Amino acid sequence: MARVLVVGTDIQGERALLQRLRLASALPEGQVRRSQDLDDCDLLVIRDTPALRNAALRMRQQRPRLQCWIEGSGGQLREGHGRQDVLDDGAIGRALRGMQGSAEPAPIRLADGAHAITRLLRERLPLRQGHALLGESGQPLLLLDLEQDQAVLLQEPASALVERLAQGFEHLHLDALSAAQFQALAGTRARQPLRPLLWQWAQRSRHWQALDERLRGASVKLLRWPDFRVLGHDHDGFRLCSLLLKRACTVDECAMLLDLPAAAVRDFIHAAYLCGYAQLQAGTAAPIAARGNGPDSGLLARLWRSLRGSERNA
């Protein structure tokens, strides 16, 4: 438990500060608490005034183990001694978790960066195996329950978190959690379906250069229908599912057959790939125009007519 004494601010400011510390720490409910006693606190946070700084200096001389942070007028936190660098949420979380006094082992790093995280999720999601913590620069962002296909957001709102995951994909990391650690960190926070969140994250991210390079010489096959919640009212997504469940196609084939922009096809494939719904099949396919006499030409023509007919009748 981290006990925090806040000095020099009003009740509303104190509550806001404590809530920020709880979110940054990702500790179980009740593990970051308000203290009213200098002799019974782990962390002293003071407002940035000369009088309080001098008082805090005297307190620390008497209690050398007491940690002290200074809260500036803009809400930024600094160490009360030394270089006084501004503490980001990652540094705040690490410091608060270090006040627990427990002998918990360091987390096991499973994956760093977009490529490694994508590979690990594709391996673990079909197996419904394990729990993990997704973070950025040491700051916890998301809990993953791969067994139940659920996620617990540690940063809100959800739209801002998804955008952060998409923009910072290369800087994210996955750490292993035991089931007990997951439950402790999740506490009473709401859970939500994991795949729809992964789908949004993948579609908004632009860190797919390696996959896009592979797509230049590969076809894509959908292994099964995605969770319908990931598609919502995306008509083009349903059309791509119908096509890629029937046969493997390249990006250019999908774009031509369904009259879609290639970029939209790639966005769909990025999401389906991260969620484990799609796999790549090596080998460059011949151009569609050159297949007229091939064994699959009749099937392809019927599929094309069927798709176009269903659009006209919709």
C-alpha cells in the first residue's frame, strides 16, 4: 500500500491528484490511499511554494526515507530533491509500486514493438492462453485476458487509449501476468471484448510497413468469420469477409473484385491479421486478366457475379 499525504491544496485538488496517482500506478483498488499523518505516510506531495519547500526540506532531514514530490501550478510533479525533473506517469507508477514493500519478481517481458506484439497475439489468441499487461515506457495501459477474450482499460477514455496504442505501436511492450496478478490489477474495473478493441487499434495504426511489404507477394485467406462486433455496420468489411473466406486473394484482387481502394483493403487485412483471423499464403498470384482459361476462372466469375448481384439487390 502507498500512503500519500497531500499538503497545500484544497479537497478537490487532493482528490484529483490521488486519482491520477491511482491510475498511473495501476495498483489494485485501495492500494493508493490518502494519509493524514506525516509519521504514517510513504509519500509527501506539497504545492510549489517557498514556505512549503522549506518545510518539506526540514521534514526530510528528520525522516530521510520519506519521499517528497512537488506539485507545480500546472499539475506537473517533480522530485523534491536532486534534479527535479518532471515525473511522467510511467515514473510515477514505478515509484508508487516500489512503495509496496513486496518482494514480487520483476515482470517477464513477452514482446517489445509492433512486430513482436503482433506475432505473440496471433499465437496466443487462438489458444485462449494467458494474461498480459500492455504498456508504454513502463506505464500500464491495458490488461489482456486472453483466456476470456477480454480487456480492461487502465487509461480512459477508450477512444483516446485506442489512438495512443495506434500511434505508439512501435513503443509498446507486453508483460506476462499470472491470473492472480491480473485479478488484482483489474479490481472492479469494467471489462470489455478484446477483439473489437484490437480491430480498432490495428485499423488506426500506420505501423504496418513490414506486413505491407509481405502483402506485395502474398495472398490473404480468412480463417473464420470475425466477431461480428468488430464489423458493426461496415458493409465493405462484410464483403471482404465473404470473398476471403471463399478463396485467398491478393490486395489488388480484392480491390478490383469489390471495387474498393487498396488502402481500405489493407486496413481490413491489418485488423484481421492482428486479431488472428487472417493468414498469408506465400507466392505471387498471376494477374486476374491472365486467368481467363485457368481452372478457377469459372468459380471466380461466378463469385464476382454473385457479389455484384447482391449489391444491386441490397
